[in-house]
Amino acid sequence: MEHETVVSPNEPYEQGKLDAIFTIRIPGGTKAMIERLNLTWRAKLNEDMRETIARVLHEANFDKSVYLS
């Protein structure tokens, strides 16, 4: 059995260049609330959205046979 390095999901990671734009549709009220956020909260929102996208992509590619074979 091969041993792989286990990386904690909370450890720092190297992020790729943020050069692509992805648009989502949200209610106008939500947009207005986002626009009123200060820079710290906007940065947190952006990071959390990128993490959510990464998590969904990871789950979509999950292959249980990797762990159960």
C-alpha cells in the first residue's frame, strides 16, 4: 500500500492566478448588502466562495473506488 502525504484542509495553499471571471445571479437586495460590506468582509466572502467552488468540484470528482478498492 502506498502512503501519500495527507494535507490538512486548513493548511495554506498556493493559489493560482485569479484571471478568470465567473458571474452568478443573486437577488438585488443581496447585491446591495454585499456592496455595503467593508473590504475585510468582501475578502472573506470572495475566499469563501472560491473554497465552496473548490469543494463542489472535489465532490463532483469523488471516486469511492480510490478508497475502497
